Amino acid sequence: INAEYGVQFVQAMESGGCEKSISKALQSGVLKLAGRELTNIPDSVFRPDGVADGEWWMHCDLVAIDLSHNLICAIDPQIASLERLQSLLMPHNQLEGIALELAELPLLAKLHLHNNKIRDVPPEIMIPSLVELSLSENTLSGLPSEIGQCGQLQVLLASGNRIDRLPASFATLQCLRKLELQRNSLGRLGDEHVIGLTALQEIDISHNRLDALPNELLTLPSLVRCDARHNAISKFPTLSAQTESASLGELFLGFNRLEEVEGPLGQLRELTVLDLGDNKLRVFPLYLTDWFVGGLVGWLVACAARLISFLLPVLPDPYRSSLCCHTHLIVVACVASCLLYTSDAADEEDSVDLGGRRIIKKKKKKRKRYVTDS
């Protein structure tokens, strides 16, 4: 009896503490109940007081609900009654599944369910209205093939899961702009997965098990940033004839197994950052000098590149590593339009971390001491 009374007491406290927020939401259409330690969605969200008493004209439909950072284990099936709902935020809860009733929300555009315990994604919730879908930090093993039905999807975040494959329908996401799949178990990413992603601007597939990149990936017309660090890539993708029209600006391939860089990388005219650190490169790509300053400086850099290429194959490993580390820093200092990252050392003068991160130096302010004579 005491246990039952305790549960009822907690539920009453939760409901009472939320009534003020729910009352405001009935006038604004936006409900914020984040960080309330709720174990379920209050019933008054679906059956607000006053509506049944003939005061419906004083209330507006809920369009956005924020229930993040709570202890909710399941999405109430009554969620289907909120037909005007456009945004549902429930990250950092205890969800183990996704309610099928979400498929009955025709206007739902933003669905954030990251940092939960979700094991699979029901095909039914892959509705055409979705624009943002966040499923990061769960225990997903894959994505349903019905994701191809999400024709308006622009942002897909699914990092920190156990995804080992992508459905063939993935390439139909023509509106997708941002894709995060880092820290998964992807073993393959083929041309059939990316060839239709014409609007893709950012892709992060780092910390996976990829041994190759799709040939079509780097030449996608809208792609600006590609991060494929910490994989097992041993071969550089073959660049197609449309390379010159590519918009790729940042390419991170550090911590892989590349032994050489083939193809006309110089045709990537928009490329400003190239990270090749911690690979197995033995030959310095001479055509990278296409990015360097012209005239005398360009000629000196080209000579240095040829000297490195000549010495690397004949030097023992310790000397080869030392030569790469120091000489590449000199080359980076000469680059005008492209930063070439080939080691983990930092160029302190330019505040650049050669692992791909910027270092911001903060200067300590000098405090003046004023001494007064007593």
C-alpha cells in the first residue's frame, strides 16, 4: 500500500509541477518540459483542462514539444492525438523503442531521439514530412529501407550506434544536406549509396571499418566537407571526369592505411584542407604542388617534394619518419591556398593542429598594480 501511495504521490507532484508550463503551451503552441525528471508524458498534455468545458477557442494546437533530459521509458500512444505537432524532442531519456503512433502525425518534421536505448527503427515512422532525424547514441544495428520515403529529409544524425550497413534506398535522399555516421561498424559504403545525394554538404563517416571510399563521393556537386578518419582505407578513390566542378573544401583521411595518393587531386580547385596524417605514405604526391605559390616559391616547393620522394624509399624507418615530420611542416608553411596535414605536430605559428583541429590561443591579460602611499 505504501509503495502504491508513493507512486501516486510522485505522479501527482510531476503533474502539478508541469501544469503551469502546459497552461502556457496551450496559448503559445510550444511545450517545454525538459529536465523535469518525468517518467511519462503527463496526461494533461493530451487532455488539457478547459477544452472539454467549452473553452476550446482559448487554446491552440501544440506544434512543438521538448521533453529532453527526463526519465521517460516509452512514448505515449496518445501522441497520435496531436495532429498539428511538427517538432518532438526527446533526447537523453530511457526510451527503448519508438511508438508507431508517430506515423499518424502528418506534419512531424523534427524528431530528436538521440542518447536513448533504442534498438531498432520501425519502418512505419519513415514518413515523408521528416526534415531532421536524430538517432545518435543508441544501439541501432541498421536503418530501414523505407528511409528512402523521407523525400524532405535534410539532416540525418546516427552516430554512436552499431550500424554495419546502409539500405540501397539511401541514394534517394536528394534533399539530404548533413549526414553523421561516425562511430559505427560500417564495413562498406558504395557508389549506390551516395550517387543520388546531390544536396549533401557534410558527411562524417569517421571511426568505422571502411576499407574504401565510393568513387562518386568526392565529386558530389554540393559536398564541402568529408571526414573519413580512423578507418581502414587503403586506396584513394578514383576521381571522375566531373572533378573540376566539385565543391569539396575539406577532406580528412588521417589514421587510415593509405600508401599512396593517386589521381588528379589538383583538379579539386575548392579544396583548402587535406588531412593525410598517420597513414603509410612512402611517396610524396608531386602533383600536390599545383596548390602552391607560383614563381620562385613554387619552384622551391616542387624541388623539395622531389627530394622527399627520392629520399623516402631509401631511408630506414626512423629517419623516414623524422624527415616526413619536419619537412612536411616546411611544406605546410609554404602553402598558399591549401593546408596539407601530414603529421600530428602543431604549427604553433599559425595556430594549426595538423590533426585537423584549430588551436585558439588565449592571451593572458596583464593586470596593473596600483600602490598607494599611506
